[in-house]
Amino acid sequence: MPRTRLYSLDDLEDIPGTKVFTARRSRQGYYLHKFCMSLMKEENRDEFRADERAYLDKFKMTEEQKQAVLDRDLTKLIDLGGNMYFLVKLASTDGMSAQKAVSATSGMSADEYAKMMLEGGRNPAGIRSIRDKN
Amino acid sequence: MARITAGIATSHVPAIGAAIDLNKTKELYWAPVFQGYEFVKEWIKKNTPDVIVLVYNDHASALMMDIIPTFAIGFADEFESADEGWGRRPVPVVKNHIDLAAHIAEQLVIDEFDITLINEMDVDHGLTVPLSLVFGQVEEWPCKVIPVVVNVSQFPTPSGERCWKLGEAIRNAIKTFPEDLDVQVWGTGGMSHQLHGSRAGLINEEFDRKFIDLLAHEPEELKYITRLEYLREAGTEGIELIMWLIMRAALGYGVEEKKRFYRVPASNTAVGHVVYEAKS
């Protein structure tokens, strides 16, 4: 007997501009995340800063993920399975605040984003559902 | 017997921890946030518990990568502050109450919560920022802390309803512990926020305020908010609010609300905070 559920997991893909961090995305980002978590030690941050490419080559990440790290393309990294809680370790290694890291994925400049937050944040009206356009 | 005396909920934004550590709490941006915690800092002086059961989520500091438990309990003697990429927060080591932690772990499994025990982990801002907000900058935390870690990041997370039941089970466990202890249960995280993509910076003040309105006296209504609804209404990280439900359920039927506070923004997030004294 199939169980009745309140909604299908496919509905998680119905939120505009949002990549819900599912088990599959978690697997896709696993080696990228291994790299990010390695930056929780100062000696590893130093080694990464000294030669980014050589350091990245120690991890089983895809070439695309490595290039996106080198480019600091956080939007791309999220497309490639990344989750902000891991990526923020990369941002911190660069001395970048969490707000700047988040704003870098939003399509807005850091200043525009900071201003929006001071004015009460982004209103959810119209961006709850792709299907329902509300 | 052990008693549940009070509950606290608060957001655990990392930038709040940084503002405390770098002495920025009086700055124009931060002062209104910290003002909201003046009450609890005074209140806790007369209401310091023996033990806090502190419900939080790990932010890819100890978990989320190799092992992803839905519910876990910290079972080490001590927990150090994690290095989240900018060095460890300069806060005291967190000391566990092993006997109560063991009792809770056993009772939860008997009550069909198959909780994971963690014998070694560092604790990140999710746990240390609430302690700093309430106790300030201290040499030692004035009580023991039992970390309860909830997966709210990798989907599917537990449902709000499941979290409510966990809170009830934690309540039953604490109340059957034979030692004479005052115990508080804290729920952390939230309120609305989303940390990536074109919806980044989402704040839903109406949703947040309604959540705080109902939490004290009509929390049953909040139990049935679905995961999908949290995501749509409160953002991908706003679902951390399910951890407030664990705290609320642990307090039992009646509470007296001593404080409520809401403020936008702290970094990317809406800050919410409540203090409840338990009546039963």
C-alpha cells in the first residue's frame, strides 16, 4: 500500500531560485565539501592560500568544481551540489563575511543586498512557488 | 527529581557571535539586536539552571558530511568551540552532564526516537552564540549543557510534528531523572532566512510574528506546518524553527511568557527570541 503524503518531494523543486539541499545534492557535493571542511584548520588554510590549484588537486572533486572554487563562483558551486554552510568556510578563508558570501549568489551587489536587509529583507510575495506564481 | 523550569528560544546567527567577540555590540548596527537580550541577561542571574538541554543544528562543522544523523545527542565530557574557517570562538569549553545525557538517550530510544550518540565533536555557533547571548563573556559557562543536534539542513529534515514529539519525549525523560536538578530546554535557530540564490535575504515578518504569537499558548497550531511550507514561507534556513517546537513541547502545557523580541536584520537573518517559565 503506498502511503499518502502531504506533498511530493518534487515540490521542493518548485521554489523560485532555490536549490533545496537534498540527499542527492549532498552526494554530488561530497568531495567539494571535504575540501571546504578541510579549511577548518589554520595549517590547511595556509596551504590552500599558498597554492590553491595544488591544494584542490588533493581532493576528488570534479574539474568543474575545482574551477568554480578558483573562480570563487559560489552560484556555480551551489549548482554543483554545494551548500552554503560548507561554502562559507571558503568565504571565511578569504576573509569574506557570510553576508557577502550569500549576496554573491543572489544576483545583487553586496551593497544592494546589505541595503535590502537593512530595509527589512526580501519580501516573499510572488516568490513562494513557480507553479502558483505567488 | 529533575524539574524543567524554563525555556529559551533564540536565533543563533554567527555574525552575532563575531559582534560579541570583537566588542561591536554597542555599534549602531548591532545595538538594537543586543538590546533585545538585556532582559534575559538579568533574568538568568536569578534563574541559572543546573543543566541546559540545548537544541541546535550543526552547520557543517562536526556533522552533515560523513555522518548525517536526524537527531543526535552530545555524549562527550566536554565540547570545544569549532574553528568554522576563521579560528575558534574565544568561549569557554562546554561541559556535559553525562548522567542526565545518558538517561535522556536511553529514555528516547525506549520512546522510539532512535537517537545517535556522539562521543566526540566540536560545537559551532549554533550552540555557542545562544550561550554568549544569555551569559555574556564569561570565564566558564555557569552550568552544564547537553547538546541535542537536529538535522535541519539536508532534506528531508524531520517534520515539525516529529520535533514536537521529540520535545515531549525529552520532557518525560528529564522528569523521570532521579537527581534533584533544575533543567532548562533551549531551542535555537531561525527565524526566516535563506542563504542562497535569487531568494537570498528572504524575510517573512508576518510568518515570524505569527509563529511567536502562537508559540506560547497555542503551539498546537504550529505543529502541522509542513517542511515545504517552512521552505516557501520562511526560506531554506527558516526551517530551523522546528527546533523551537522541541523546546516548547518540552515545557508542557502551560508557560508564562517573560520576554519576546523580534528584529530584522542580523546579517542575513530575522532575529527572534523568547523566554518562557514553565508552569507544570
